[in-house]
Amino acid sequence: MPLAVSLGDRVDAEVKGQARSQADVVAASASELLEPRQRPALSRLVDTSAASARGRVIVVGPSGRLLADSAGAPPGRGYANRPEVRAALRGHGVQITRESSTLGISILATSTPILSGGRTEGAVRVTQSVDAVHRAVRTAVVDLAALGGAVLLLGLLAGAIVAQRIARPIRRLDLAARDVAAGNLDASVAVEGSSEQRSLAGAFNEMTQRVKRMLRGQQDFVADASHQLRTPLTGLRLRLEGLAESARDGQPSRPELEAAMAEIDRLSTIVEELLVLSRAGEHELPGERVDLRDAARRAVERWGPTAEEGAIEFGATVAGENADAWCAPRDLDRALDALIENALRYSPPGSAVTVAAEAGRLEVRDRGPGLEPGEEKGVFERFRRGSAGRRGPAGTGLGLPIARELAREWGGEVTLARRNGGGAVAAIELPLDFAGALPEGA
């Protein structure tokens, strides 16, 4: 509505401005065509101007007598009594709206004096029907309304299409979410739509896959735990039954008692490590920037006596001036302890175990039996021990999985590889800053 009103005013102003321009052009040209012998040229001028102004154009002399008329009226008729002509003959152009007594309609009259040498030699008048002006305004408003209606229709159509495209992925996501809530963890949605919708669909698919992995991991965890706990419990029961028989016979059996205590210790270790694994993925401790050189030195202090008992040379080396990483110090110490414990357990007397620190990486190098080909990944499965573990001292088979889970909590990784010349190299890789320690998708 405001635009229509503004456009109507503008059209009205343009019509009036065009009438003034035509009157000025005719007045400027007619000053040289007032002689009787120039009347044909003057008639052609007013006819051309009338066609442009879409109205009637007349030229009068200084007395107000008609000289030329686009309507074809004969010369000589007096127009001095017309207010607009009278004002123009006095040297002042005007533009007024008045009732025409001869036509019986409202007209827009525009007049301009014809000047020559500073004197008024006549006047030009342009008249237009007010109804014609109003029709031009109404035509412009109607055109604007039609354009607005077309734009509105196209906007509604485009809005419906856009809304449909936006709603379709959301409906599919809603159906997939209901499937997941019903227990179907294989449900996924197509990655489509806008960038925000594609990001949402990708995050949803990643979430369902992660929930699926976590649920499967919990199921495997419970199955493995129940299987592995059965062995020490059975051994403990047998030892206690043996002790009970010895007590009835009055014969104390210290070896049986020590074996039972060892089974209890093993059971306690398994339970403790299972609890650590069950909390994997939860940031219970705050992360901070840690110096891996200090972590290596602390580990040497903690495990020095154990290495000395096994006649193993144990020390730390540092590469470079900067050996920082981002994680929780307690998680780092626990993961490093698991690697060092394995290295010391399987290293023969007289060999050496070294902890090497550099930026974002710790390595535990030993000269033990090492790994058989193809065991590099299998030893990280829970309760699974490598060939050296099966031949060597008893263990829980949870140390390496715990170390890997603790490192992955901070965006890191634990690897185990064969060492040139024999032995193994266990490595902990950690991010250098906080951004690298963010979990995937955060």
C-alpha cells in the first residue's frame, strides 16, 4: 500500500513534469515561428508536442489570440480570459487544475510565456484531462498490484518447495530416531539437504554407530569378564578345598595357602583392570600440558626397584628440547606403567629396557621375545595374550587394552611393534595441544 501511494504520486508528478517540459520546449521553439509565413511550421510543432504530452497544445500571440492549435481550431480565437493564459502573458508560467466551461470536464492546464528579447511575445498552453492523468496513475497502481500478486504467488510457491525440501530430511531423521529408540541401532539417514542438515545427518549417523559400538563393546566386555573370572574363581575354589582337606587331616599345607592367595591377587587385579576398562571413554580427570620427560623419569623411579630385582638395566632417554603433550598425568602414568610392566616381565636378565621421550610420543623399548608376525593388533584385544605371554609369566591380558583406551581418551594411540635386533617397541602417541585432544565430533 505505501508503495502504491508513492508510485501514484510519482506518476502524477511525472505527468505534470512532462507537461511543463513540453510547454517549455514549444515556447523556446515558437519564439522564431510567430511570423505569419512560419505558421505551418508552428502547427507542426504543436501537433508533435501534443502527441508527446497526450493532450492539447495551443500557441497564442501577445493579445491572447490563437495562432496554432493541435485540436485544429482556426486562428484568431481569444484565450486571454483563461487564467493560465493570462498569467503566462504576464510573464509567469503556471500549472493549475480547473473546470473547463467549454468541455465540461476537469483539466490540467500548463502555460509558459514565449519570450523574445526580454519581452513576452505570446504564450503556450498544454491542457490534459484530469481523468486521463488519474487513469495513468490507476494503470501504474494496477500494474504494481499485478506484479506484487505475481511475486507473492511465486514466493509462496518457492516457500512451499523450500519448506518441503527442509521438512523431508527432518521427517526422515525423526523416523530414524524412532527406529533407534525402538532398538534398531542399524538405522541411518541419508546425508542430504542444506549444509546444516547434512551436518546433522552425519552427526546422527555417527552417534548411532558409536552407540552401537559401545553397546557391542559392553556385551563383549561382560562376556569376556565372565569367562576370564571363571578361571581364577575355579582355581581358588580348588585351593580352598585342598586346604579344607588338609585341615581335616591335621596337616597344614602352606603351598596350597600361598597358591590360593596368588589366585586371590590375580582375581583382584582382573577386577581392578576391568573397572578401569568399564570407565574408558569418560574424562574423569582434567587434561593439562604435561612434560613427557618428567613422566619418563617418574616411571624410572617407580619401576627401578623391580628392574633391579630382575637384573635388568632400566633408564630414560630424551630426544629434543620439547617433549610436551596434552592429557591427564594420572592417565599417562597408568598407560606407561602397563607398557613398562610388560617390558620388564618378558625381558631376560642382563638386558636393557629404555623409556624414550619426545614431543607427543613415549616409547618403551625392550629386548624380550618380541612379537610373532601378525600379533601387532591382536595383543590389544581384551584377555588375549601373545605367544610370549602364553609361554611366559601369567598375566591378565588387560594391560595393553587399558593403555590404549586411556590414550584414546585424549585423542592419542598406543602401538606395539617388533624391534630391530629382537624385542619390542611399545609407543604412546598423544596430541600436542588441547584442540587435538577433543573427542571426534566434539
